[in-house]
Amino acid sequence: MLISFSGPQCSGKTTLLKLLQQKNNHVSFVPEVTRLIKRDYNLPINEDGNDITQTMIMGEHLRNALKNDIGQVPYILDRCSLDGLVYTHWLCDRKAVSMGVYSLASLIFKATISKYDVIFYTSPDDVVLEDDGERSINVQFRDDIIKLFNSYINDFGINAVILKGDVTARLETIQKVLKEKGLEINI
């Protein structure tokens, strides 16, 4: 089973992932993609992303999506190819990323989107934008990203489970949805 959290910056993905990781040893977790690229390769992220950044990020999403094909345990990911495509689209619109890289991101998204058993979209409505030293706190950037997420989810008919409310409500929704899919998790 391949499960992903998806959504704009500062919408609760990392918080949920960390809480689940503490209580679920029977699940493999991939806790980061974007920050991994920044840390391991010293590449710019968020509004400063470029062709190399987005190519590396999409490569990680492709790699993570294929884990389901070879793994024996469920995986929970922090972000998926939907996220990579959304951010690449935003950067392409501002000429920070080439149309070629956007096309590559679109190709990877289309090749992998069906591999995710569940995509949890973390609604930003209940979460305050906070600076953690890495994420962007640019409100307009976040609003633009939210619109792109909504557009892609609707245009591609992605059956994302929208997580709303406080952390407890979100965890209960995750537990219920995954139980329906046959995966028992602790919250």
C-alpha cells in the first residue's frame, strides 16, 4: 500500500507524519522529499526552485511511487508527484522552470498518480502559516499553490481524502480511511 500526504506548505503534513511514525513500526515512512533535496544537494526550494531542483524532486517522487511495486510493507510519504507537479507549474508560470521540466513533471505525475492507494490532502484552512526556517511564509505564494492543488485535484479527478480540523480529527480520519483499505494504524 502506498499512502501520501499532499498539500501546500504549512498545512500539517509533517506534523501528522511524525505522529504516525512514532506509533506505527509496521509501516515505512518517507518523511521528506523537498527538504532532502535542499539539504543533500544545497538546492533552492519554494519560490526559488529551478530546473535542477524540480527535476530532482520529481525524480524522488518517481522513486517513491515505485516503492509500492517492490515493497512488502505499506509506505506513507510526505508529498507525492501531485505536489511536485503543482510547484513545478507555479515555477514554470514565472519562467523559473522551463517548459521541458514542466513536461517531465507532468509525465511523471501521469505515470505515477494511479500508484497511490490513498492521497490525504491536508487542508490549509485550519493551519496558520508559520516560519520554520525552511518553508516559505509568502502568503500569495501559498494562496497560488492552494489554487493549483484544487485545480489539479478537480481536473484529474483525484480522489483525495481532505483532512480538516485539528490534529486529532485529522488522525481519526486517517485511521478510519486506512482501516477501510485494510491497514490498521495507531494514532
